[in-house]
Amino acid sequence: MSAKYALFKNPDPTKEGTEDRFHARLVPYGVVRTEEIIDHISEASSFSSGDVKGMLDSLSRAIAMYLERGYTVDIDELGTFSVSLKSEPIENPKKVTAHSVHFRNVHYKADKKLMNRLKGMHFEKADEGSATLYTPEQRQKRGLSYLDKHEYINQRSYAQINGCSPTTAKNDLKELLDKGLIRKLGSGRAVIYVKS
């Protein structure tokens, strides 16, 4: 099975109207969730679905525990996880205390073996009706169809199933909210959307 791509026009930061240039971008088939990964591993091995789920839960907790203690976590054939920090800008380093330093993000760098496996990817050009070329109405319809099969959707999932930018996903979801077709739950990065 080949991955699909579409061509996108590069933005012209100079606004001088120079000749258009294009770059290829992956058109996602959709989002593979934990349950599907569990089923795949279970069918391809002697582990039950419960065993696989337990191992994935344990792996997630172990990664979080070591990151919280200040370690970088390196998992063979998967990649390296590390933490970045944030603090208010202070002119005098002596005034920076442990209370002013906070967790910012988790960074992931793919393992070389994983990268090498993906170097053999095969591609084919997506048709004109591909997700990246959908109108706002078509993207929103795809989002609502996704909610028919799943309990919720978030901004990232919406962008992935439609092959659009996070900003476009945010705007589309706001329109669906304004139309009363979905409801917003949670706040900040934990925001999810459910069908009304």
C-alpha cells in the first residue's frame, strides 16, 4: 500500500510575485488509535489484547516516571524522549529558583532503525478529491463522520484526518461549534469535541 501525497504552493515571504514553487506533503489516511495498534500486535503475536494493553500502559508510565526524574529515555527501534523546560526571563541568574522553573514539553527523536525502515516508503499522488483539497464543508462533514465512529475528536485528530493545518482545524471546529453541531469539553491542550 502506497502513501499518498499532494503538492502545496510554497508561501512567498517577499510578496514579490516570484515564480510559484511547490512542495509535497503527506495526505494522511486517518488516525490509528491505541485499540487498532493493540489488535494489530495481538494478531501478529502470541500476546492477548489485554497483555498488549498492559504493556503499553506500563511503557507509558515508565517513560513518564524516568522523564520526571530528569532522565532522557532511549527505546531501541522507537526513539528518544526528553523534556524541555520553561521559566520567566530573569536578568540575574541567582534569582532563578526551582519554583520558577516548569515543565514545557516532551521532545521525541526517532531511532535510526525506525528512520531506515521508512526510507523505503512508496508514494502515489492523491486524486483531486483528496483530503488536503477538501472544501471547509467537506472537511467538517469528515469530522462529523469521524464522531459517528468515535467518542470524541480533538484539533490534532481533525487536522490529521483532513490533511489540513492546525489553524484550519481550529477554525473548522469553531464553525461546527457555532452551528451547534458539536460541543466543547475541557480546556487548554485537553480540549475535546463531542457531537451535540
